[in-house]
Amino acid sequence: MELEIFQQYGPMLLRGFATTVICWIFGTIFGMGLGLIIALIQRYAVAPVRWVLQAYIEIIRGTPFLVQLFVLYYGGPLVGLRLDALPAGLLGLTIYGSPYFAEIFRSAFKAVPHGQVEAARAIGMTEPTIVRRILLPVGLVSALPALVNFSIILTKETVILSIITVPELMYQTQRMSTETFRYLEANFALALFFWIFVETISRLGRKLESRITHYLIERP
């Protein structure tokens, strides 16, 4: 392994890693937000709306992310949706992640003891207040490990964005290996960056879970 090659391609790899992190952050935040909205609508909406959302969930979960990304990026212009590679990648990650996050939140809401919700209604709490004061805080404790786990899965899905020329880490390592024919060094760098990335997310998730659990225990 020739480590000198990283002196030349190190800045390019770091730029690619930064793009990967940005894609993951926005894809996770937007996907989680959309998933939460879907879960809440499924909880309170009428049956036809729930059926439509369930169909959306099953379609997205039942098709590969690569196919979804191709349809969005290359098929979008056919219906007037023209996006550059990076916005298309962010939108693709959001759409792909939202059904999984929605199912995580739905399960978390069902895990909240029904008696707590009924007691809140009995003292006159409105449904938005119940969501804010009971469903989200209590449900988040049980949902957090699954949320962190799927967020880690999304980090690895970012490599697919290279197919539509988003200049993330996979795209840059492919460029490095193509120009130098040093495939070992390129893949070593790819693996190392992702290992650091995933380990950081895992540790932050464990700390967040500990702090939230401690807060709920100490809360009067």
C-alpha cells in the first residue's frame, strides 16, 4: 500500500466525505421529519388517507433505493421535475428514509401506555398537547435505538448517490482508483471514513439515549 497517494488525493477525499456527511444529515433530518408527519397522520386521519399512506410506505420499502433514485433523477424531467444531482440525492434519501422512520414512530406511539393517553384526555388535554407532552417524549425512548440504527443504514445508502454524479465519498474514491489504478488504497480510505462515521453516530446515539432516559426519570 502506497500511503504517499493520500497526500495527493487526501483533500479530494475529505471534500467527498464532507459531502457524504451533508447528504446524510439533511436526508436523515428531512426523512425523519416526513416520517413523523406520516406516522401522526396515520394515527389520526380517516381510513382512506391511512390506506394511501400505507401504500406509499409499502411501495418505497418494497423497491430498491437505486431504482427510486433513477426514477427521480432521470424520470423526473418527463413530468417537469428537473433537479441537479445533489438536490435529487437529498430528495431521494428523504423519500427513501421516510417510510422506515414512519414505521418506527408508529410502533413507538403504540408502545405508549394507553392509560396515559386516556388520563391526559380526561383532564382536558388537546391532541396536539398529548402528542407533544406524552407520545413524543415517552415514545422517543423506545424509538431511539431504532432511529439511530436506521440513521446508520442511511450512511451506507449515500454511496448510491455516486450513480447520479453526486461528488460524495464513493464518487471521489472511484475517481481516485480510476486515475491511479490503486484500488486497494481507494477502498481502504472508503472503509476507514465510513467506519469513523458510523462509530461516531453510534456513540452519539448511545449518549443521547442515556441523557433522554435520565431526563425522563428525573422529570417531576
